[in-house]
Amino acid sequence: MKRTTNPIPKRPVLALCLTASASLLTGCFSSPKPPTFKVVDVAVTDRSAEGLVVTITVEGTNPNKDPIPLDDVSYSLNLEGRPPLSTTRYAGAELPAHGTRLVRLPIALPVSASAPEPTAQSDYRFSATMLYRVPGSIAEFFFDTGVRRPSVGFAESGTMDFSGAR
């Protein structure tokens, strides 16, 4: 009986298959670069007898080739001499591919006898955590089931002028 030999050695083929499988899996589970955020403005945008609305304008930048939908954002504003104010809301925005977008985050500053309306400059500290969605059906499934909910945190400190708030 004549013995035939396989012209393709088994070890290099196995190595090639393993490398291709690893590359495929890495592509399926790799994440795009996270977006970045920076505060570009903090201003009083509304006023009533009950209080003020301070709006923090944030610029989001997407370094990726695909748009990134923004989900919930939790943020807080600490003003000198006042209790911290915190809220969570749906961002309702999408960062365009390789682009930027402004996101406005309002927060109510109640006015009372014990906490009168600020009338001068006040130091503030703003911090936030933005949830975002990674494109792709597997990533969306992980987000919806709570397995992986990517987020990015950012903060800003400065001085806000309330003298023109009236």
C-alpha cells in the first residue's frame, strides 16, 4: 500500500487558523476609543423667584470613524457655601464621527431664605459621568443587559460670576 503525504504541513495551518480566529475575536470585542468631554461654558440661563438655572455647556469629541450615541449623564455642581446639587438625565445626543458636539446640561439652583440668590463671584466644582453606546449589535446587547456600560468621567473647577444673573 502506498502512503500519501499531505502537501500542507499541519502545524503552520493550525497556527494560521488560530491567528485568524484571534484576530476575528479581537475585532468583535474591541472597543473604539472613548469620547472626551470638556466644559466650555458655565452660565445662568434662566431666573425666577424660586431660583436660577445654571447651564453647563460641554463639548464632546469623538475620535472614531463611527458616531457615538450618548446615553445617561450624571452630574453635580458644587457652589461655594451651598449644598451640592446633583441630577441624572438622558443626554439625547450623538457625537458625530471624527467630530464634536455641544451638550447643554442644566441644573436648578433653588433660592430660599436660608440660601439666597448668589450675587457675586463664586467658586464652583462641576463633575460628570457620561454613559455612551459603542456601535455594534454585540456591544448594544451588552449595554442593554448591563454587562458592559462604557462611561467617561470629567470635571471642571472655576469661578462663576453671578453679578449679571439678574
